[in-house]
Amino acid sequence: MKDELSQLLDEFIHLEINVAEIYNIFHYTFPEDDDFWWRLHLEESNHAALIKSAKDVFVPVGKFPSEFLSVSLEDLRDSNTELFNIVKKYKDTRVSRDVAFNIALQLENTKGERHYQRFMNKKSDTKLDEIFQRLNNDEKNHALRISSYMIDHGIEIQEKKTL
């Protein structure tokens, strides 16, 4: 069980790092929105660090929020493969501002990100859940923040997949 949990957490860590890297690319690509992208980059990096710290502390003693066990390792691996490919693509290919924001909105709606968000927003069942949620603090609901920013800045939200 510890090995499976460790693998799941490693995939969650990679997911957060990959998303952070995409936001970092957009930070440098769009100076008019650089603060927005930088904040998202830092928050995603913080999510990865939070999961890593919790893994290091709680997995060896056999404790971890059970919510993390309800996501499929295969789904997380698939998401990370897709994210890794997106990072490679957008390091070399400049996208429009509209496309970048729509990519970000889609990223925040992937299974792994939605799963993380659900856990952070749910009512704490245990003291451990509460500690995670407090550490995460205000770094919640990126999808809502991205869509609000898009609306406030006249950026069209596209229904089609832009990844």
C-alpha cells in the first residue's frame, strides 16, 4: 500500500511541477500578465512542495489523507505525459494570449487538478486533512481565478480543446 501511495504522490508532485512550468513559460511570454502567471507558477510549485513534504512525513508512518487514494495512478500518469508534451511544445512555440489562457483553464480542469481542488475544498474529516488545507491556504480554485481574469480582461473563453 505504501508503494502505491508513494507512486500516486510522486505523480501528483509531477503534475503540479508540470503545470507550474507551463505557467512559468507564459509568465515570460506575456509581460502584460506576468504577475498573474508568476503567482500561479508559485502556487503550483507550492502545491508540489506541500505534497512532497507530506509524503516524506506521513507515508513512512502509514498516514495520508485517504482522498488521495481515490484517483487512478494511470489517469495521473496520462495527465503527466500530456503535460510534459505541452511543456516541450510551448517552450519552442509561442501561442497567442487567448490560447494561453484557454490552455490554463483546461489544465486546471484535468482530473488530477480537479481532484486536488476537491480535496482542498472539502470539509475536513481528520486533523491531517485540516493541516493540508491550512497549509494550502489561499491557493485555491485556479480555474475560477483564471476564468475571472479572462472575463475581466476581455479574453474569450473557448469551448474547444486548445491543448
